Amino acid sequence: METFLEAATGLPTLPLTAALVVVGVFWLLAALRLTTVDAFDADADLRAWGLDGVPVAVAFSLLTVVAWGVSVGAAALLAHLVPTGAPAGALRLVTTAGALLVAWRTTRRMVRLTDRHRRAPRRRPGRSASPPRPTDGPTGARPHPRRAA
């Protein structure tokens, strides 16, 4: 537990920990209906980053959570594998930058999957996708294909 706390509150993971606290407070305010999830959508355009399709708050939250998790995991792993000193500090900086890159790519994939799922046509279970065929009168009997014309 001590290693985890040191990894989460030590440099270079500390800025991501602060961002995670901000994300947590934002979602608490959203849960209390003091703000809305799409409050930042007019302020930022995420198309250039490949993160459009979900509200900015969702994209930023996903990015922050994934980056923080990867960074803390890498810092804890480095604490056990690499002795302390200048090389360990340089490796921690590189792993934090790598964590941001991994988080961005992971968030992009999540957003694409979410967007694809939202845009998929909805079908009710047990029904075919084809439109219903015409019936012949109130009995529901279908006309013979050759005799219908």
C-alpha cells in the first residue's frame, strides 16, 4: 500500500492525480445536478484528437483515468525493478509520457466504439429487419407470389 501511495502522490504522477481529483469533483457536481455533462462542449472541439462523438467531459475523464492508472502502475513497477537515482527519475518521466500516449489511444478506441454503438440501428429482439409483407384481408393470409400481380 505504501508503494501505491508513493506512486500516486509522487512526481511525475502527481499532476495526473490532481487531474483525477478534478474529474471526481466534476462528476460529483454532475451527479448533484449542479452542472451538466455537456457543459464544456461549446469550449472545445475534439475532432483533431479523434475524440469527437462523446461529450468533452466524458473524453477527458476517460483519458485522465486511463493515464493515471497506467502511470501509477508503471511507477509502482519501476519502484520495485529500478534502483533509485537519476536513471529511475528519467524512466518515470518517460513512463508518464508513455502513459499519456497509451491513454489517448485507448480513449480514442473507447470513444469510437461508443460512437459506433450509439449510431447502430436499434432492432427489437425476435423481429426481422425486413419490413412486414402485405397481407390479404383481415385473415392475415399472404397472397401467392405469382398470383399477386
